[in-house]
Amino acid sequence: MEELTLITPTFLFSAISLLLLAYTNRFLSYAQLVRVLKDQYMKDHSALTKAQIMNLHKRLSLTRNMQMLGVGSLLLCVATMFLIYIGLQMVSIYVFAVALIMLIISLILSVLEIRISVRSLKIYLSDMEKMEIGA
């Protein structure tokens, strides 16, 4: 096995940082949408609005887990660099492997969240199409 250098974990810094920014933006937009939908639900108690809020609840949970895994991955990349710096090469390899696994899981959760989002939008749009067909 080749030696892990300080450069290897630094490659992930920019990627993880951008990923965390995207996750945070997604989270903030969902949080705003939840507030709007909650106000709407308090006015009319619509079953569709309640279903959308429940769907957003799942998506927020996934996004939170994506963020936590991304931050954990970034922390372990920093720990890897420190371990390399102090000469603990073997330990750094295992810590970096865990960082990569956390990043992979975060990306998988992102794909799952996107699938839920697309399904939600399709349901919302199909409801509009039914209204247009009936008109």
C-alpha cells in the first residue's frame, strides 16, 4: 500500500465544503417551506398540505443526516492530516477510510432525498394536471 500524504485528504476539503454549502442551502429552503406550509395548514387544515409537511419532515431528517456525515467526514480529514503530521501513518489510513465511508453515505442519503423530492413534485404536479383535465 502506498503512503498517505498530506495532499490526499486536502483534495476532499473543497469538495466537502461545497457539498456542505449545498446541503445547508437545501435545509434552509426546506425550513422556509415548512413555515409557509404550516401557516397554510393552520388556516385550512388541508390533507394535501399536511402530506407535504410530513414529506418535508422526512427530507429535513435526511438533510440533517447528510450534513452531519459531511461534517464528520471533514473532521476526520483534518484528523487524518494531523495524524500524518505527527507520524501515525497506519492510523491515518484507517481514519481517512472512515472519512471516505462517511462521505459516501452522505452522498447516498443525498440521492435518496432527491428521489423523495422528485416524487413529491410529481405528485404535486399530477394533482394540478387532474384539475386542468377536469376543467
